Amino acid sequence: MTEVLVRALRPTDPADTSAFAAVRRVCVPAMLATSASVAFDAAHAHPDAHYRQLVAEADGEVIGTAQTGMAYDSPEPGQSFANVYVHPGHRGVGAGSLLVRTAEEYLAGKGATTVYSWVLDTEENRAFAAHRGYRASRSAHFLRLDLANGELPPLAAAPPGVELRSGAEFAADPRPLFDLDAETVADEPSDVAAEFTDYEHWLAETWHHPLVSQELTTVAVVDGRPAAFSLARTDDASRYASGMTGTARAHRGRGLAKLAKNDSLHRARAAGCTEAFTGNDAGNEPMLAINKWFGYDICDTEVRHVRSLG
């Protein structure tokens, strides 16, 4: 029988972070991950998140991963998360169970009362979660667009009073983008409410994240202020992902998010990206409609699960 060991990731070991990223890419191709991004996430997590990355090893090979921590930006205390993925070629040896148990014990020690976990929507994975006391909640889709061979909608001229700018133009003062991101995140469908209040942490964790491309990010500006944006993320394999696309409440219903996302996608294709990914809550009909208009197809689905601890 294969012996499985679960331990903390070694974030300063490139071999360890590369192995962690490789498992994530195999399990969920739409979620960009690189050795640098895994190390960055460990180094720049908010102290109150108690963020911890775990790996499961078998015969010295990393076969599973977990990302776990506290939802520090939620107004409700005790909320936590544990997202576990096991390489498809190494399932059935106990790695998933050991990762879940280790994560739950760690979170309980940090004061967690509730654990949320994203579970790939397959019969096997949902049964695994249910057996461990998790109940299904909301769903979310991953979507893929073929940038190399697909057709993007033509670029449209910005309406009067609207200007499209690259995110790089806000490098000297990204505070207006933080304000816009905070407003859109607050309105995003979720089981756990989030409130962005720490600008300095947002700068470190989001704006300067190694996957974020400020050059490919597009911002729609109205009267000198960002009104909508599409945050671009890229990895080291010509893949692009929309980190967040949103519009300020005062400017919704004008098509500005679609305008910004289309501009960003065209920038990405011109820069050599061949695939585009995005994610949507299954109930977020407006964004699903926008992505269908772009030509995205659903490529995977995850179901949020929840369990009470104690």
C-alpha cells in the first residue's frame, strides 16, 4: 500500500512550488498557477488569513495540494476555507482524506467554526465531500475561449465620455482601481461576504501579484475616474485569465464591462496568449451572458461545499 505523507509546502524551494503548481494545473487547468505565484501567495498572504499550503507526498512525489486559511475579510468571524486537489493519476490512496483532515485540524486551531471548500463537480468528488460531512452549496463555472483560433468580437469605439486605458497607466496611483475592485467584490455572489478595506495589502497581494498583467488589464474611465475594468492574469504558458471584471454601481447597464473585457482580450491575443479562461458564479446571469457573447464555453464546474466544525 502506498504511504502518503502530508506536510507544509516549502515556499522557498522552487522544486516544491513547481510541483504544487503542476498538480493545480492538471486538476483545474482554468486556474492559473506557476512556481512564482505559489511562492508569492505564501509570502504575501495577510497575517490574519493564517494562510497555509499543504502538499501530499507519495514516494517523494507531490500528488496532492491544499490551500487553507481564514476568511479574514469576511464580516462574520470563524469563516475559513480548504480547497483540496489530488492528481487524477494518484487518487484512491488516501491523499485527499489526509489533506482534508490536516486542513480541518489546522483551521480549528485558528478558531474556525465553518469550512468552505470548492469541489469539482463529478460524482466521485461530490461523494467524497458528502462522506466527510460537507453539504453542497452554490456552483461556479470555469469557461474557456480559444484565442489562437477563435473569433473575438470586433473592437468597438468607446461611447462619448468614456476612455479605455491600460492598467499600466495607473501604476503610479492604483488607489482608484482598489476602490472599484472593493465595490465590485462586495456585490459579487458568494457564500462568504467580503469587504476590501486594506489598500496596502491589496497592492501587495493583488496589484503586484506575479500573475497580474497591468499592461493587459483594461480600465474604462468616465470623468477621470475608473468606472469598469477587466483585470488580466497570465502565466508562463501563453494562457490568460480574467481575474475580475466589474463595473461601479453608478455606471452599470451601459455595457462598460463588456467593452473593457473585449479590449483586454484583444490585447492578450496581440501579446501572444492562445487561451483565455474566466470563472462565473452559476447564478451570475449577466456575466455568463457576456462571456457567451465572447464565445466562451464552459469547460469545468465546481460546487461550493460547507461544513461546520466542532
